[in-house]
Amino acid sequence: MTTLHRAGARLPAAGAPAYDSRVPDAAVAPPSPSRLARTGLLDVAGKLDAGVRLSHDDGVRLFACPDLLALGWLANRERERRHAGRTYFNHNIRIEATNVCVASCLFCAFARLQPGDDGAYTLTLEQVWDKLRSRQDQALTEVHVVNGLHPDLPFDYYLELLRGFKRIRPDVHLKCFTAVEIAFFADLYGRTDAQVLRELMAAGLDSLPGGGAEVFAERVRRKICHDKCGTERYLDIHRTAHRLGMRSNVTMLYGHIETDDERVDHMLRARALQDETGGFQAFIPLAFHPDNNQMRKLPAPTAADTLRVHAVARLVLDNVPHIKAFWIATGVETAQTALWFGVDDLDGTVQEEQIYHMAGARTPEAMTTDDISRLIRVAGRDPVERDTLYNVVSA
């Protein structure tokens, strides 16, 4: 039986044996009705067959199910109903222009409270643009920008950052600024959230990433991220973005102090907004990493927990097209295995990522499109390069 490895293994060098993350036959073959009954999944399977939406109680029972492979089979069945064996990824670059941040999230190893603090940085616009200029030979389709909440930068910094990217590569899709950043801009610069979004869109913003959601439950937010944008505002900013014609993603930080009940509640709140707007493209569970932050005494989530979260997400979030495994956070091998547990997207080439690596991630900082295609293939799936809006670039 394939071992479920811990997150953090490095990608093999070119020419090295590829990962063998194929899931054992027991996970792929349909579990018997008696097996589903023993694990409490028979009625859930019946609901899925009948097209009946799962409830909060159903979601909690899925998290409590002791048979991970049976749960994975159900999630894989839903995944294949939507996407067959296709697994999506994109050719992107991730940029963090500043790590100066007034928020004090306990799980964050990236942020520095003051510009002069040890390790604090803020790139000039030319330095940020150079990251795109230096990749002119790459067939990039997306620039993904996430920053700290810097109290001293003018709004023009962000507007000109977007304009500069479009001058360099007019065709590139700009997925920039989480809802937390949008709320911060509005409060700092005296605008409404909608005004901020419209000005950023006029400067070149194409869509929003899903970061900053953490866990929607107020109990959790009070403890781990009390001084940043709350749940209702996060959701309302995405609602507004969708109404303005943008698409976005939604995330969930798992594996710290949240309960299964709070995980399901988080998914259902995202599902409710998706019912209303239809603007979410992907749900992205993000694994908590404990190194170098104020929650370092907690263990990281196991590979089994990671597979369970992704599988439950696929079953509960019936109206969100894609479930993404962010390989930087899960580890490459666990992300491969998750392709049989409801996941149909592995994010992208990334190329530069600091937030997770400063929190102890030992995954590569970048992969090529060939790397990603190879790991998808050896996991028994079909790689499909997409753009940000899931238009096929290459299959």
C-alpha cells in the first residue's frame, strides 16, 4: 500500500525516479454497501447519487469517518463526474512586494510589524517589475501578488504596480490583493471597498486571490487573527468583486485550533456565497505550518488530515468547480495523492514564494510546467495547463 508521506519532501531532480503516488486499488474500487454502512457513509452516498445537497451534520460525520479510503472514493467519484482525470495547473509567478504588516496573526512567520524590523522589506516598483521583466522568455499567464498590510505606502504604489505589469506584459492576468488587503486599503485611504476595487480594476486588476479567509468562525479569529478583516467583510468584498465582474478563490487555513464543526461551517459559508454570486472558481485548503511563528507548539497537520480536508471540501462544496491542493503547503507527494481524494487542481509553477517557506515549508520554491505535468502523470492523472479563468492553454 502506498505510504501517505509527510509534507515537505523535495521534488526529484530531472532524470531522477518520479514519485510513485498511485493510490492502491482499495481506494479506487467502489467500497461495498456494507463497508459504507459500517463507516456511516451509506446515506451520504445515497444523497450524492440523488443530487441532494449535504448538510452541516453530514460534513461533520465525514470528518469523523474512520475509513479514509472510502471517504476518498466518494470524493474522487464527485471529482471525476466533473473533471474525469483532468488535473489543472497554470504557469504563474507569485510576488510578495512587502512583508511589513500591521496585523499580528499568530500563525504568520512572514510579517514584520515595522519597516525597520529585522527581516522587513519593501520592494521598489522597479524591483517588483523586474521580476516580470526577467521572465519575458516564459509563457506566463498569471502574476499573483499578496502583500503585508503596510501602513505607510500610498495607494498609488499599488495602482502603479498594476499599470507597470500591464505595460510589460499586456496579456498577463493580474490576480492580486486578498480581501484583507482590499479592506485595509479602504480603511487606510478613505474609500469604500467597492471604490478600491473599481480603481484597482481600472489600473489592471483582473481577479482576487482567496487568501486571508483563515477560518470564518469568530472563536478562532479572535484567537489567531483578531486585528484584521473579519468574516462578513471578507465575504462581502468577494461578493462585491463578483458583482463587478471579477472571479476569485476562497481558502481555509486548517490544522491548528479549529474544530471539525468550524471547518464545515467555513465551507458552508463559502457555499452560500457561491449560491448567491457564482464567482468562486476554486476552494483552496491551506495547511497550517508551525515553524517560526507564535503557534509553534502546535503540530502540523498530517497527510491523512490533509487528504480528509480536501475530500470533504469536494463533497460539501457542490457548487464550487475546483478543489485545489496548493503543493507548496501540502507537500508535493501529498498533493499528488490528493488527486484521488477530490482534488483537480495543483495551482501553478509559483516560482517565488516566501510566506510558507518562512513558516518552515521544505517544498521547492518553484516548479516548471514540465515538472508539474510529470508529477500529475505519474499519479495517474491527465495534466492540463490552464489560464487563471480555466481556459485550456495546453493539454
